[in-house]
Amino acid sequence: FWVFEVVAPVGLMLLALFEEPATVEGLPVWAKVVIELVLTLAIFLLFAVRARWLGAKKVFRQKRIMVNTIILVALFIDSLVELAQGKHHTRFLRCLRPVLLFHTYYASGLRRIVRDIFLSLRPIIDILILVFFFLTIFSLFAYFLFSEIGDDTYFRSFRSSFVQMFVLLTTSNHPDVMMVEYDHHPFAPLFFNFFLLIGQDRKSGS
């Protein structure tokens, strides 16, 4: 049972080798669609067996089972549409096929890893938002302070200022990015040193 649960999703993914744009010539459209429908129905059958074995209420209370069911219905309808048309069309839903393999019995360890990654995303996103806000504020200051210096400055536009300040946060363009400003603006040393002091302190603290 568990082996067949893996074989059917793998078969669906391998079917992409015989579909456009991977190949122009190969199996006719009706043959590929029939194979896809058979594999999709096989996965439906596995769900039905599991629901019969463990109980329908217990099975369909699991969110991943509901997600799999929705994906299977969408793939099934997409296959029927292609079969009715008799020709290949752009099928964005094919990218959902690996999700069916992700929810198999042998992928339990992978599911735990992905769950842990999603749980750790919130603090990471908080840090990224803070860094983006920090860069935006200093990029605005850099643009208003140094944009009038001339063509030699790296801060002629806000976009250029943001890019340069982002690179400066990694010290990759230090000190080249600030040399012209040092010669033309009295507050340039204070500005750049203050930026690097806060930026490097935040990096080491995070």
C-alpha cells in the first residue's frame, strides 16, 4: 500500500518528461491524458482505502489530506479539459504534482523539516522587515544629502541609493562608495560611520 502510494505520484511527475515543452514529439495527447487520469484515479483510490481503513472523519480532519484532495480534483479537471480540446495547452497545475509525493508515508521526515522551516520563518521575516526599513530610511537620507553633488556620486536616484546602501551594509563597496561624498559634504563621515555602526551591530546581534 505504502509503496504504491509513492509509485503513483512519481509516475505523475515522470509524465512531464513526455509533455511539452520537455518534448515536442512523443506520446499523443490522448495517451498522456489517459495515463494521467489513471494515476490520478489510483491516488483517489488510495485515499478511499485509507478513509475506509481509518475512518472518513479521522482522515479528512487532516489538513494535508484535504489539500491533496483539492489538488487531485484540480488535476483531474485539468486533464479532462486537455482531453476535450485534443491538444496541449499551458498547464500551470502540473507544478502541484510533487505535493502529492510530499504527503506520502515515506516523506514524513521531510514534512517535519518543512514544518520546522515554516515555524522559523516568522522571526526571519521580522528581521528582514526591520533591515528593509533601516535601509529605506538611510537610502532616503543619502539621496537627499548627496544627490546634488554631481554625476560622480552613487546616489543620483533613490533606487541607486538603496542598492548602494544595501551593498555597503555588507561592506563590499567600502570605502569607494563614500569617497566622493567625503570630499563634498561635511556630514558624510558622520552619516556613513553611523550607518555602518548601527548596521554591523544589528548584523552581529541577529
